[in-house]
Amino acid sequence: MEIEHLGARAAAAAGEDDQSPVEQVRLTVPTTDDPSLPVWTFRMWTIGLLSCAMLSYINQFFSYRSEPIVITQITVQVAALPIGHFLARVLPKRKFTVFGRECSLNPGPFNVKEHVLISIFANAGAAFGNGGAYAIDIINIIKAFYHRSISFPTSLLLVITTQVLGYGWAGLMRKYVVEPAHMWWPQSLVQVSLLRALHEKENLRMTRAKFFLIALICSAAWYVVPGYLFPTVGAVSWLCWAFPRSVTMQQIGSGMSGLGVGAFTLDWATVVSFLGSPLVYPFFAIVNVWVGFVLLVYVMLPIAYWVLNLYQASTFPFFSASLFDHTGQEYRISEIVNDRFELDTDAYARQGKIHLSLFFATSYGLGFATIAATLSHVTLFYGTEMYRRFRQAAREKPDVHTRLMRRYDDIPNWWFYGMLALAMVAALLLCTVFKDEVQLPWWALLCAMAVAFFFTLPISVITATTNTTPGLNIITEYVMGLIMPGKPINNVCFKVYGYISMNQAVSFLTDFKLGHYMKIPPRSMFLVQFIGTIVAGTVNMSVAWWLLSTVPHICDKKHLPEGSPWTCPGSRVFFDASVIWGLVGPRRIFGPLGYYGALNWFFLGGLAGPAVVWLLARALPRHAGWIRLIHLPVLLGATANMPPASTLNYTAWCSVGAVFNYLVFRRRKAWWQRYNYVLSAAMDAGVAIMGVLIYFCLSSRGITPDWWGNSDINIDHCDLSTCPTAKGVIVEGCPRPRERVPPLPQIMTSSLPLGEMGPRGRVPPLPQIMTSTLPLGEMASARRKKNYVSMYISAADCSFSQPSIRSNLRNMFSPLPVTVLVSIAALAFISGDAAIVHEPVAAAAAPSPDEANSIDGGGGGFSLPLVRRRSTTTTMIDVAKEEIQLATAISAGDKKLLVPLYGRPQGGSTYLVQLRIGTPTDRISPRYVLFDTGSDLSWTQCEPCTNCSSFTPYPPHDSSKSRTFRRLSCFDPMCELCTAVVDGGGGSGCLFRRRYGDGGAVSGELVSDVFHLGAAGDDGGYQLERDVAFGCAHVEDSKAVRGYSTGILALGIGKPSFVTQLGVDRFSYCIPASEITDDDDDNDEEERSASFLRFGSHARMTGKRVPFRQDGSGYAVRLKSVVYQHGGRLNQQQPVPVFVAGEEAAAMPMLVDSGTTLLWLPGSVFYPLQRRIEEDISLTRRYDLTHPSLYCYLGNMTDVEAVSVTLGFGGGADLELFGTSLFFTDENLTEDWVCLAVAAGNRAILGVYPQRNINVGYDLSAMEIAFDRDQCDRV
């Protein structure tokens, strides 16, 4: 082997008495050295710098993804071997002189010392196993979470200074923690073993290099399946598939956001994502982690969550790193932080205290205990020995390794002093010149440095002797949160300078010990470490800046497309920590002003725990051997990575580690010694290489398979696992826990006082509704535009109480046949879990070619006439209702607000779609329904309609006359809730209920029948005849039923949506501004069409395109500017910006909604706009006390024709509004007056008025909306 040619003279100098006192060192580290081996070679610099840059790039890139990949130095250690030998064979051996020294590109065979320095470069590139520079998370939360700005120079200076600051004092401590033999640094022995194995010459058939290559190819090839084709195999949670409608069972079975019972993974990335490779950990450490994990996840948390409901745990998800308010909604952090990154105390008081999921709160308590237990454990078990070793370090006889290292020139102390001084000056410059961007005052920086310097030596000693490195993150956060609360960026900067600089010092010393064992010249070690750190930090920062600037909505789960990998799990936890410790402060969470003050007792428990173990070891000396293996710091800190790490990450990690480091180690030790570390490196490298190839070759180009195994937002298909289980908590996408309720007609006539609305206007629990005093139909402070979905079970159903944990576990673990499992599923359903409300959207089957040809002659599209009908009711839009809705409901955030089309533009008329439902059509009366892009379920009144509004002359639909009518079965994918008896329906089937923002509601059964759309042709046929699932309303009190409308044709986003069921990918409409059609109400078949609703290839997609995102059931574009101009089209005035979003993140979402009447803008935008308009038109305002939000003026449309407003959207498109798009009149009034079709609300909505004479096209596949001004009465 190569080691055989090491100097014999050095070997002879090492006698038996020179051996290390530590047995592991004696068995692993050679006591010989060959100082003639070249170190600073072209090969070393080339491979080292490239590996450093590559690892820093890959690790930083994947840190933003849902399953981050961390490639450690082991990968480079193994990969560099064949590369080094290849360069040694091909590079020229000619010598040349540089600065008087003879050099060569190829000084000889690739040697172990070159390999060590390449490993040091790689370790710097991997941020010493952390993946990327820790300070990058500061930039991430500033830009992606707080949506504030920070410059690139400031960011780079922050990263570099935090990375190198600890090197200064680490170098000064080398004499005490590197040279002494008792400071043996166990982690370094792993690297020594691998390096020696790779440089030994072997004559075996299966060499390590060949084994590595085979394993790498297999790993890369397999990763195509979980990384691209079938990601679901990365988290197989079969219990969620068996119980798709049970929240509790999904919480138990989900491997990503639950207990993970029965879950498994076939993805190596899932195994190593957060804990690293389990193949390199000793079995002892794995057992401690496993015991700590099991005690927390499978003992403490289930009892606290399901039995004790500790800290109102059931109000929040079981497993989540998010922050919540007291109603279970995600805490709106952006609303409590001002422009200076400080806490807005008034906004905080309005929103309320922060709540944590039980898992997240417990993880913080265990963090407290871990810090205290580390001090207590080390003091009791190692205190005396550490003190003795520390005293001996300076004067004990140096061992053989230290003597061999004295052949090389040592590092002058002024190198460390100089680096320390430069880093401190740069950091102080950052805190003075750029103080507004980082918040950290200079004195706080000095305090952080003092903390790091103070802890570096003791923690280095602990790491060098026990392989345990306690973290200072919680302590630094806690201290600065008490000193300067309300400043999150200040807090995280203090943490990074106080904790990471200490951590960097320990990592620096770890690598130095590796160089000490492998006899690397100290100066070479220092320069490689320093240069590698600078290169890695720069690459980390560049990659982060690139992704933060180019990936829309990165780290923002709410606005990312479904299935997007850019969720930033690590940064999410870092952000939550900045809120908890910095913005809000520990006093408001863990102190007297918060809910979690009791967690401070964990400090005491952590201190006392090791004392109990120590006393047991002293009291039971016969069992002291295994009792001393109980390391409470490891047990308590086992779940430190949770969240964002999931239970599946831990169970898979521990299982794989136990197999290789216990079974294989004990039964196939020779195989383990030769191939274990090589296999670990090959698996890591294969996943990383294929992951990068998949992204750049396929994913970045939008080539992604779209199917069940790859399209769900949750990789394990446990959509309900993140739902709370408390009654009365309504969360988007989650079912409402069932409560026993009276029949639906009674509910619709119940009353509710306005003063008893839930927090922020949420719909209160049903028992509260039943004792209220205001008619529900007049409820003015309704909440959300998105339909509330309530589920009702008749008295025939079983108990609604939450199932007991004991019964759930007993049923789950019983080894029963499939038939009994079905019974268990039924039991889980009826015993407390609500059925799923919002299932993932799945497009219905597209029309067959025959269907398409029958519709439009083979074009694949069709058009429906929009018919204009006179209203039999009020001639004025109910703006008061809309105003109340917007003032109370839009604050709910991204929930969809629905204002049904009961507005009557131009003389009290509206636009409807004509259809007949059922077969045969000659027995079915025609019906007119409103088309609404904000609703996800089509419905109409049906017989028997026991409590329906009578604002329409059309009778309810009589389904008994149709031979194609059918009720949806319980197994139909459209079924929202299966029930034994449908109230008023007269049979069994599926219930539906929609509650609208204006106080109206509709409920009944989900059915299916043939829709005949459009007027009949000469041959008696219709433009479209298709079986459609819709709601048959038996109880209805909705503003959608006004005039001649009898329901809604839903064009929004959702599985039951009409568009989704058709399977078309585009539709369009164009609403005229002044067309008055035939007013003959006696002849329905002769009603003249005013415009068309177009689908498929008939859709008109001309004009400017704007990207949209799903917002509840509707479509939202990004509004980036509002520009006002008076006489702009006549060049009379320069445009006046009213609102301009400086960055993409500052743009506001605007709903494009055919179910809303006006253009709604936030008050901060509307009122400046209204004042400018009022100043320029110079008309007298006409006040209407019944509609105070309207701004009407005495005049006519010619007086306001010079006014225009231009809306600027994301993507560079804009839309100019003027004339009838901006103003409206009422022709029934005796005097001339004109009203502004814009009003103030809490969010932006583009309603019907601003859409008049504009062709609006929706491209669902491209997720774009096209706007094109046109004369809609001519198209």
C-alpha cells in the first residue's frame, strides 16, 4: 500500500511508549509520516477549488427545496481519488521555475496529503456539514418572508464575516484542544479511516473504487423515480390512503406531517435530508436518538394532543413549524412588522398572541432542557477528567503525532490576530454603515463576539472528548430577545455572530485535528481552510441571490404552485425563530406575557436529569456500564431538527443506521469496514448528481409528469394531516368537525346578533347560531368571498365525539383481514372525523372527438349566448352589502369573497346563461343562471324547495321529470359528504352547502343530470349536451336568485366547477356596456343574445396576457400599479401614479371576478384616486345615505369621458379603464347623475363594471388571463 513507503526513520522513532493513550486513535491513526510528499500541487488546487465551489453551489441550491440534499466531504473524498489518479497520469511532468522555486504540474503519484487538503476544501464547501452558510438564512427571511430589501454587498459582508470570525480565536486555542493526545476528536477518525482505505493498494476482485462506481450508478438511476417520475414513493403513508377522509388517521399515518405510523420511504434523499447519512454514525448514537425520538413522538405528544389537549393543541395542526392565532389560522406576520423591521405593538394587540403547534412548542422546551443537560452531564461525568486534561495540555509530554508535526513550520500567531482584527473591523463596519439593514448595534456585536469566544474553548473540549457539540442558538436568541425585543433581524444577527462564529471555530479545530493525524503542514491547512471558506461563502451568497431574485414567491407556500419544491423548510424554521425570539420576543411567548411560560421549567429538568443518571450509575455499579451510555443531552436533543424534519426522516434514518451499524457491523464486520463509508458516499453523490441533472434538463424547462404520483401538493397524499381537530375551527382545505345540528330549514331561519360574530367575523359555531336573534339571511358582517362549506349529518348518524386514542390505536394495529379494515375505516369516519371538503382538483375527462364534432363541427369548442333580462326587483346594486363584505371579509386573506350577480347595470338588467336540465327537454322548462368565475359549484333550485326565495318567476327544477337524473353515491369522487338522509331531498345521497359572503346560503344534495346549454337549433338540438354534477338546492336564501336567475353556473377553480368537468383549458366572455335586448318575458325561446360565453377553441384569447394564481375558488392577478390620468387620451395631462409596487413581492393580488359588481381597491389606493378624480371633473357630489360607499355626482357620462385609470399587472401588461368601465348611471332616475364604479375595500377585485366592453379570456393550462378591449355587443 501507499503508506508502506512512508519514512522508515520516522517509524523507528515511534516506540510502543509513544502510542496514543486513546485506543480508538491507536487502532486508526498511523504513527508514521513522509514529509517528502508534495502537498501544494496543481491537482490539489484544481480539484479542491472545484469541489468547494460545486458543493457550496449544490448544497445551497437544494437547501431551498422541500427535501434538501446535503453533500458532505465524504462524497468528494471518494470522488477525488480516481480524478487525482487520472490527473497524475495525464498531466505533463515537465518542471519549471516560479519565483525561484522549481515546480511541476505533475510532481508524482496522487498522494494521501493532497487528498486530505481536497477534503478540507470540500468540507468548507459543505459548510462543515451544514450544507450552506448559516447566515444565508438571514438574507432569506429578509427578502422572502419579511419582504424587505437588503443590498448584495451588505449580504456578502454579513456571510463572510460570520464564517471567518471564529477562526481567529480558534487558532489561538490550537495548543489546548488539537495538540494534546487526550483531545482525540472522534469524528476525525472517520475521515482518517476512509482516507487510509482509499489509498491502500488492493488485489481483491471488488475494490472500493469499483464498489463506489457501481453504487453511485445505481443510486443515480433509482433517484429518477422518487426525484422525478414518482415522488410519492419518497413518503409512502398507506394509512392516509386507507382513510382518505379521516383527519385523525392521517395525523397518525402521515410520515411528513404526522406520527408516521406504518410510513416508509424508498428515497435516499428522505433518509439523509436533515440528519445526514446514518451509515457514518455509531450505533450507540443511533440508539440514543431513537429513544429520544420515540419518547417524544409516540409517548408524550399523543397524550398531550389527543388526551390532555395541552395548550389548546387540537386548535392547531399536530405537526407544524408555522405560527398561529387563537382561531387556528396562520399568523399574519407581515401585519405586525413595520418598515424598520420592528414590532408594531398596536397591530400585535389587534391580532392577538402567537400560538405554536404542540410539536413546535415542545421542541423549544426540549431545546431548553438540552442546553441545561449538556452543562450538567459534562460537569458530572467529565468535569474532573476535563479539568485534569486541561491542566496537562500545556505541559504533558507530546505524543508521537505532535512530535511528528513539529517538523513543519508552525502558523505565526500574528496570522490569527490579523484575521481576527480584519473580521472584527468588517463586522463593525456592517453594524455602523449598514445598521438599518441588519439592526445590530455595535455593542451587541461585541457582546456576541464575547459569548462566542467564551464558549469556544469549553465546547471544543466537549466535542474533542465526547463528540457532542452543544448549540448556542437558543441561548443567544433568548438573551437578545430579552435585551432588545421587537427587532427580528437584530436577534438573528446576534445569534449568527454569537453561535455560528463559535461553531465555525469548532469546525476549524476539527479539521485541524484531521490534519494533525494525517501530518499536513499547519500553514497549508490554514490557507486551504481560509480560502475555501471565502470561496464557499461567496458561492452560497451568489446562488441564494439568484434564486431569491428569479423564483417567484420562493419560500411562500400559499402563493407557490401546487407541488412546487421551493418551500425552504429550513428557512421557514429560521423565520419562525426570528418571530418568536426577535420580533415578538421571549417575554410575549415564553414569559409572563405569553402562553408558554411553563416551558422554562425544562431548564430545571435538563439540569436535574443527568444528576439522576449519575446517581444511578453510582448506586448501581454493576450496571454502571450501560447506565453511563444514557446521554440525556443526546436524548433530549434528538429531535432538534423537528420541524422541519419529519417523523419519516427519523424513522428511516434510525432504521437504516441500525441495519448497517448493528446488524451488518456485528455479522459482516469485514464488509462493513471495507464498504460502509464508501456506500454512504456513493448514495449521497448519486442522488445529488441526478437531482441536478433532473432540474436543469427537465424541471427547469417545465417538463414534469402530471399524475397522481407527482401532482399532489402533499408528497404523501395526506392532505388532512395538517388539519386541526378542534370543533369550530375552520381552515381552508380542511373539513369542519361535525356537530349535531337541526334540520336545514330550521338553520336557515335561525338568527344571529351581529355583535356575536366570531373572531374577525368568522362564522360562529352552529349552537351559537341557533340561539341568535338576527335573521341569518340578513347577516351583514359575513366573512369570506370564498364559499363557506358546512357539512350536516341527520339525526340518524352516530356520535360526533372525537374518537379515543385507545380505540384508534387498537383498530389500527389489529392484524385483521381486508373486510375488517373496511369496517375500521367506517368507524373512523362516523366516530368523529369530518369528511374532506376540498379535494385536490382533478380535471374531468375531456369531451370525446365525437362530442366535440357534434358541438362545433370538429373544432373542439362551443359558445353559449349571454342573455340580458330585465329585473323584477330593485334597479340598484346592493352596494351596502358589498361594502360590508369587503370591510369585514377580505381581511381573511386569501379566502374567496363572493358577491353574486344581482347587480343590474344599465337599467336593471344582467347577463345570464340559458340551460335546460334533464331528459327529455320538452318536459323541462328553460332556466337562466348567473355565470360566476368565483364559485366552484353550479346549482339551481329544485323540488321540493322547502325554504327557497321567491324572487324569480321560474319554479324550482322538478328532477322527477328527467329520466337521466341521478343522485351521487357515497363513492362518487364529487361527493363532499355522504349522509343517510338528505334533508328535504327524500332520499339518500350526498349533501352540499354553500354560505356566501353577503349572508345568503344554499344547501341540498349533489346530483347529476344532462345540461342542455344554449338555445335549441332548427333541428331541436342544443349547442352542448353533457352530464354534469351540480347542486340541487332544497333550501336557498341567496342573492344569486334575483330577477330571472335560478342559480349559478360555476366557472371558478375546483373539482365540481363546470369548467373542470368539461375538461376544457380555456374560456372567455365579453360583457357589453349598453346593449338592451328584447324585453318580452313571455317568449323564452326568442330572447335575443347580447354576447357569448365561449369555451375551448371558441374562446377568444386575444390581447394582453396576465399570469394568474388560484385564490380560493377564483383567479387572482398581481396588481403592480394604478395610474390616473385626466384627458390622457387627449394628451391633456401627465399620468399620475397612485400606487406603484417597487418589488414583485409588494404587488397586491387582484381577483378577476364576474360575480362582483364594482372595481374594489384598498383604501390607501382608492381615496387618493377618488380625490384626484373629484378635483378634475368638478361635479357636485350627490349623496345617497342608503349607499354611502358610492361616489355619485350630478352630471352625465360626457362630463367624465376624459377620466381614465390604468391598472398595471404582473408580466408587464396593463388595462386602461374609462367611460362605462369606470362610471355608470341609472336611467330610471329623473335627474342626470353619474357614479364612480370604484369603491374602497380591504383588497383589490376587478368586478363586472370594469370588465365591460373588454374580452376576458382564461387560459387554464398556461394560468393566464387575456384582456382585450372590444365592442362586446358585436362579438
